[in-house]
Amino acid sequence: MKRDKRQETRDKKIAVIAGALRAPFIVVDDLRRQGYEVFIVGIKNFCDPKLKPDMWARMGQAGSVIKELRRRGFRDLTMTGSLGHPNMADIRPDFASIVMLARVIRNQKGYNSMLCAIIGELGRLGFRILAPQVLCPSMTFEKPGVQTRARPGKSDLDDIARGIEVSKVIGKMDIGHSVAVHKQVLAMEAAEGTAKMLDRVKELRAGYKKKGGVLAKMVKPGQDLRLDTTAIGVDTVNAVADAKLSGIVVDAKHCMIIDKDLAIQAANKRGIFIVAK
């Protein structure tokens, strides 16, 4: 059966809703290499202007974004880049966003529930939301296993198992993704994010001479990867090393690796292992 040319065109048109940090740059470059026509919506106060968005929008300006995407024939969306844990006070709604925001606020029992409400509303309006990992699988560890020269020892394996367990527990409670473990739990991520959590671990272990322990950063149980995901990069690797942890464990195929080759090089240079599960 012949494929409809109009469907082919739609499949290669995608809007990228861009937040902070490096991920939007890498996703946009990857999509363009794949032949996508990319329309970038930069979130004000988050997106780096160097990305050169096609339009800017504040959080909550769904109406103007939807109108522009429809006008240009974009129905597929992906969202990438950090927004932290958005505060509802940061949202500046336009008229078309009021109904969506009312539903979102009503479902704001946690970050995941808020994102699910947003996905539902966008779907109702005729948009398809795609996970960046699905669109750009090369940005993940596609195969489980050790990804670095350094390999975990027996005690590291015990910390990995404990870290995964605790990460899943706090994820199920919609608290955060990350936990640092060395025989006991050293720190858990909340609204401050992974980087600041690792700063706390660094302070806690300022007098340590030897490395030990792991950062576990796992997908939350039932997490919808279309709007929320885990990510690591060179900065994460260096922060883990500075905190005198021995390595990192993440989900294969789900965790986004920012500048993957550089992250692996940094881990090899600093003697840090990375394991994908």
C-alpha cells in the first residue's frame, strides 16, 4: 500500500518546545540531521537565545503557540530542556490557556500529575506529543551494561541495587529522580534538582580521601517520558567525581545523555563508571 505523501510531510514536521540547558540544541540538531522541518518555541526565562527560536512564549501562553503551530501545519510536538519544577506563579496565561490551566491546577498533586493534565489537553486539541528519546534514540544508552572503562566492584553493585530501589521509591512518591548512596542513603533529590543535591554530597564528604558510592538517576514508576525525563551529561559526571562517588546508574533507552561521547570521555578521565540498566 502506498504511503500518503501528505502523511510523509506531516511526519517530518515537528515543533520543539525548548527549555534550558544543552538538550534543546542537541535534539534540534539531531532532528534536522534526520530531515525534519523543525519549528522552535523558546520558553522565556529558560531557553538559551543562542538556539534562535522561531517564536518565544512564556509558560502558560498556550493559546498563541497553538494558533501559530496550527497556522504553520505543525501537529507533532516534543519538549526538551530543563524547566526545573515549575512554579504556578511563573505562569502568565493568555485567554486560550485558562481552561487548560484550570484542569492542570485541579490535577496538581505533584509534578507528574500536572504533566499528564497538560498532555491530555494538548491531545484534545489535536496535537501529538512525542518523547525526545523516541525521536533521538542515539541520545540514550541504547544497550544496557557498563558504558565506561571503569567498572563497578562488588560493593558498588550493592550500592547500585540500593540506589535503584530508593530512586524508584522517591519517584513513585513524585519527589525526584536522583539519590546518592554509599552503604546508606547520603542524599535524595527534591525540588532543588540533581546538581544541587550533589553539591550537598560534596560538602558532606569534604574530608574523604577515597571514592565510594553511586548516583542513581532512574525513571519514576509510571513516568510519562513525553514531558519529563531524566538526563545526565559532562557536568553530572564531574559533579559525581567531585562528590567522591564512584559512578552513576541510569535507565537504558530512557535517560537522555547530553553530549554522550563527551560524557563518556569525562567519566573515563575521572575514573567514574556509568551503568545503564
